Amino acid sequence: MLVCAGMLAHRTEAAVIFYSTRPAFDLAAPGLPIEDFEEAPSGLFTGFESPLDSSSSNSAFSPGEILSGITFSTDPVTGANNDFGTMDGSIEAGVPSLIVIAQAGNSVGSLIDMAFSPDITALGLDVFINFANPDAADITIELFNGATSLHTETLNGVDMTGAFAGFTSDTPITRATVRGFDGSNPRIEGVDNVAFGSTSATTPEPAALGLAAVAFVFLYLMVPRSRTTTRQR
């Protein structure tokens, strides 16, 4: 029995599960609110200052147009109308959607910071790279609980057509950052369709499911069987 208990308790550290497609993420964390930025004015580009949240009133958004519970900011913050910008995805990226990009005073090397209140356990978003240069680059997404880094995921070869990244965590996520790189050179990044919130349970990893199956078989074999006897008359 001690062997079986060890099989079932194979993980004690915080678990973050990564999903590379939105359908897989939606299956694990269904029904989350999604910030799609579609309330912004249409057009090639509209710049505005950081931060961006449900109370923001700027050239792109009015109060109440951003979902509550999430705050977008840039690092560095200039306080000018080019910290952030909404980009028409159909023109620049070939996707029919408005995308928020980090300008940070037209200085590449900025990052997008997302803070959550209340804390969340699930995050899924489309990420884009380098609207000033069509070459592909890498995007690194990092999840935090307070000052503690929970998980870092790097997506390679992301371009203006974008990529998806989704996460579920058994430890609350307080903030996440998105940063673009080309080798050692920072690049401009963008986000869209940001799904966030809490899910009651995370999807088990395949390895955990396999160990649970082995433990079940072990228990089954250990249970004594009653034998049926036939009396002869």
C-alpha cells in the first residue's frame, strides 16, 4: 500500500500546464471572459498612455470598455500617447481584429505587463511580434505569484500572424508579462483575445493520468477475491 501512495503523490510542487492551442485551453478552462479590445476606434493605429484598465479614458478607450479584473501596463512607462497602441490586425497581421501592442514611447524593448485582481488560475491569449519589422522572433511569457516566478514559456518564431499561449495553474497567478526578443535584441510585442479567470480544476497531465491508472490496477490486484465453491451432492 505504501508503494501505491507514493505513486499517487508524485507531485507536490506548484503545477502550471501550458496549452499551445485555444481549443485545448478552452476545454480545460471553459467560459472565461475575453478582452478583445474591439471597442477601440478602427484604423491603422491609435496610440494611448499606460496603464489600461476598466477605468481608462484615453484616445482609444472609454471607461467600462475594458473588462474589470485586469490592468495592462508597459515597462517602461512614459505617460505619453505612445506607451500603447491599437493596431488594425486586418491591415498589419492578416487577422480581422484590433490588437494592443506595446510602444513604450516608440522604444523597442518594452514589455506588456498584465496584473489581475482578483488572482486567477487560467490565462490564454494570442501574441504577436514586431509590427515594424515582418521578421519572426521569440516571445517569452512569464507568470508570477507576487514576486515569485511560477512559469516561463518561450514561443519561437512568432510573427505578425500571431501564436496562442494558454496556462492553467494550481497556484494563483497575480500577474503575467509578455516580452519579444530576436536573439539579444528586443522587439515590439502585441496581445489580443486575452481570456483570464479561475477554473475549479485543472486538466491532469498525461503522466499523472498514467500513474493513477497504474495505482488503480495495483489496488485491484491487492483486493482479496471471494471464491465461489460448488457443493457436490
